[in-house]
Amino acid sequence: MANVAMPGGAAFSRRDFLEGLQGVGGTALLMAGMSALGFGIDSAAAAPPTLSGGNGKRVVVLGTGVAGLTSAYELTNAGYDVTVLEARDRVGGRSYTARKGTRLTELGGEAQVCDFDEGYYINPGPWRIPYAHRGYLHYARKFQVGVELFNNDNDHAYINFEKGTGPLAGRPVRKQEIAADTRGYATEMLAKQVRQGALDQEFGPGDKELFLDYLRGEGYLTRNDFRYIGADGRGPDVDPGAGLDPGPGKPSKPHALTDILHSQTWRTLQSVAPLDQQRTMFQPIGGMDQLPAGFVRNLKPIIRLGHVVEKISQSPESVTVAYVDRRGQRGVVTADYCVCTIPLSVLSGIDLQVSPKFKEAISGVSYALVGKIGLQMKTRFWEENHQIYGGHVYFDDPVIGIVSLPSTGWLGPKGVILGFYPHGAAAAQMSAMSLADRKAYALAAGQKVFPEYAQSCDGSFSIAWHRVPFNMGGWAQWTEEGRAKYYPTLLEPDGRLYLAGEHLSYLTGWQEGGIESAWQQIAKLHKRAMAQA
Amino acid sequence: MRARTVAGAAVAAGALLVAPCALAQASGAALFSKYCAACHQAQGQGIKGAFPALAGDALVQGDQKTAASVLLHGRGGMPNFSEDLSDADIASVLTYVRSAFGNHAPPISVAAVAAARGGASAAQDDQSALPGH
């Protein structure tokens, strides 16, 4: 494809540009013939396996994240005699909520106590539930854990990109302006090509006219000559209202295409296009720890907190888990089977009696570096002064990534903002900072967008998951090679040891992966137990 | 992010022509405290049972390609930095780690990192502003 000549001599590939449009609408799909939009990931299973006849066979479950809780709940209901060991003094694993008094000390870090007011919280781990994650929603329904909408895309939020150039770089710009203008210019350009006959070979009878109709509507182009001169959806300079003043208000003019392109802001437009980012998105009312709490309400008292696994050994007849409890007492649990949901990053450091091949596979995946900070704000200035209700403000500083406004407590007195969400090397960088420096870094970034930001903050809680004991990472990051070489090994039991968790799914980093992995693994376990009964 | 990393690498590579050891040390030390120290600790002593010590470690001081592979591909709980750090950055930080904390191993070249990466040396441009979870 030819490059578009830009003022100043810069050349810009049209394909680069069009690829940024995925999130705007179906435009890119038509333009580039992209099937890539289909890469979002739906979950495959809608309900747990139907199991019965466990007949008192003993199962020890390690870990109380959603994979462990799912395993324990379903196996108990199927008649197994289940014991659950949890290293921490709470259940939930990464399905976690930080609120007033929550304590966390990262490895090599300072002691931290969450200083939010009563009733306010941040979800430092998973925070949003895609509609396609039917396993999660199955248990939310079953345990009557209420959910509310999570606003994953806000047209009126800002983009604050500093690394581009031109008048739209280095200042907050409303996303709706960038979306409308980008879509307008792209459709205008394409309409021009189509009308000149450049794409005639692409069309069958009657296609061309329909496609032009589509482009005109898609880009809000002028009726007769297909020009983009602005769109209502980009927001007016003066809002329409009553009477004559403001009366009809004053429409706004589009930004120049070159300014949009060079600001790089258009890169944000694709961000919520993948299937697992689409509307409808949910969050549990009251915090992510509510689903684990729902499991606990419905499980017999079989969970032993503060039990750290030291060793897993096996004989032909049984599996034995050695632990040390919070008082330093050592003990063992012997069972017919073990379902181990300990993250591989942690499991690789535990003494395991498994085959060399299995042991090697456990170390065959790396874990995501990722972190978050919750910032409690004295007022909801983003709502009151900026008319932004939930959604994300985008930054091209990778240590910030996004600032996300809460989808709960609307119009209330206070709120907790997600102040950064860095990944990879940027998360490593964040985690090297002291708690105070992390907060200061987050506040300085937010201040560039909201003048009220730093002065409004009266509480914070930050986390770097790769430094959290018993997690040692955000989620499993399989490479193609690891998927081929190690993943299949870990899906099969080693002796009487079954692994489960998000790391054994293609929904890594999602609770749904943990739940559906548990369903698969306990179904395998049950089939074997029944065969041996 | 990419642009900055690449620019930093270019500076480091240029500097090597002038005073190889001292400047590689400075750049490597800065990269270490920025990206590595949070887990492996400031003196490379690690945290027992969680993050391996780099001081005195055989793998760190061993084969160049193996050492580079750990940063490029991850290992156990260790993440991979292949998309975040350039080959020059990886060479620089590894060279530092191999000579700091009482370690005594020769520098690692950019070419050795590129070889360990297996051809595709350019970091991919991250198009997505919103992380996937």
C-alpha cells in the first residue's frame, strides 16, 4: 500500500493507521479484510462437570484462589472427603480486595497497611468480568454474589500521550474527539478512493453504493461530497441547552489529521476491541473477594488457613502434603489425590516428588510482572468537574499505562482510583520504588490530567504481584514453545498429583481460566477414581 | 517506551567506542537498579526461597547465550524482558551483573544477545494501550 505523504515530509503507512481503527467500529474489518478482530477469547465451558459417587475418597486441595475453591466445592458436593490448605490467613488468592486495614508486605518490601476509609476498596488483582466468562458468572449466580456493570470504555475520558509530537501531544485530549476525527478522516479517505474507482475490482453488483452509504454513516461524512467536517459525537465547543443562550450551542471543529497521527493518540482506539474487553463487563459488588467469600459460605469448614506447603510426596497408593502452619508446627495431610493450584512460579520452589519431565515443565513458564495502585480521593472530581463516569484515562508512560475511574459509588462523596497498571519492565521499574515514591509517581502523572488530583488524595495501596509471597507473578505467560513442550505435560496428573489454575488454560490471567481448568482437572480425577472404585 | 529504550541503547553503544568498561558499567548499573533490583536486591543477594542471588551465581557467570536466554525467555518465576529491553540493554545489564557483587565473568556482547534471541532482534511495538486483563 502506498504511503500517505504528510506535511513535514513524514511518511506514514496507511496500514499502520487503519490498524489503529479496530476499536472505532467495524471500519477496519471492512477496510483491511481483517479477521484479526476474531482473536478475542471466549470461554469454552458454561457449567461444572456433573460428578457424583466420590464415596469419601480423600482429596487435598492446595490453594484457595478460584481454581482451588472451585475444585473443593465441586468435589465436596460429589461426595469426596476434601481438605484445603491455604498458605495465607485469607482465602481468594489473587481474587483479592484491599480495604481499610488490609496488610501486605512484598518480598524485599516495606510493611503496608491500607489506609482507605471504611467502605472503600481497590481490587489489586482481577477487576473485571467479561460477559463470556460463564464459569465465573455461574458461581456468582449460584452464591448470589451481586454484580454491577464495569465501565470498560468511556468516550469522554482523556488520552494523555507525551511521546508523540504536535499540538495534541503532551496534554489531555478527550477520547471522543480522537475517535470521531480518526473515523471521519479514514472513511473520507477510503470514500475518495472508492468514488474514484480505485477499488472497483473489490465490488460485486450493487456493493459499491452500499459501501459508500456505510462509509458516509460510519464517518459522519457530508451527504453529497463525502467530506469529514466534524461530527456531533466529538463533543461541541459550547453544549446545547435551553432558550437562546446557549440555545443550539456551538459545534466544534475537527483536529487536523496530521496532528492526530503524530500525537499517537489513535493507538488507544483499538484497546477495547478484543472480545474479552467488550461490553458487557461486570464487577462483583463490594469487591473481588466477594466470590471467594461466596464459596466459603457454601463450603463445609474444610479450609485450613496459614498452612504453607513444604513438600509433596507420593506412593502408589497415596499422596502426602507436608506443611508448616503459622505457629511453626509441621504436619502432613495424606489423601488419595491432590489438586494443586499453587502458581507454577511458587510451585517450582517446592520440594516435589514428581517425574523429571513434570518438574522441568513446571519451570517452563515465566510469570507476568504487573502492579497496581489504588488512590483514595476526597472528592469525585472526575465526575463533578470532568463528567467522566468510570472508564480509563490513557497514558503512554508505561509505568502508568492507565488511570481508571471507579465503576462503583457513583455520585458519592469519595472514590478509589486505579492510579497505575504497569506490566513487564515498567512494572519492574515501579516495584523498585518505595511505597511513598510509587504514590508520588502516580500522583504526578494524574496531576497532568486532573488539576485536582494530588491535593485530593488521602489514601493509597500499591502492589507488585511478582514480589507478593505465594504468588510471585501476575499470571502465567506461555510462549509458543512452552505451550508445545511443557503445557501438555502439566495437564496430565503426575501420579496422584493434579494441577489446576489459570496457568493451565488459554485464559491465562483471568479467573475464568482458573475455574474452567479446575472443572477439567477434577473431571479427570473423578473419572479415574470411579474406574478404580 | 520502545523509543526511549532504543535511544538509551544507541547512547550506550556509541559510548562503548570511547571508554568501554566504565560507561558500560554505569549504564548496566542503572539498568540493574531500575529493572532488576526490586527482586534480586541491590547487592544481587536475592531473597532466599523467592528470588535467586546473582552474586556468586554460576549461571550468571557462565555461558553467554544461556545467561542472555534467561532475560529473553524468562525462567520459572523470572519474567522475560525480550519485548522491553533491547539487545544492547540486555548485554549492558548482564555485563554489569557478571562483574559486580564479587562476580568475575567476561562481558556479554550485543551479538551474543542477538544470537540468543534467535534472529528477531527488534522489540515489537506494543500497539495496545490497555493491558489485556
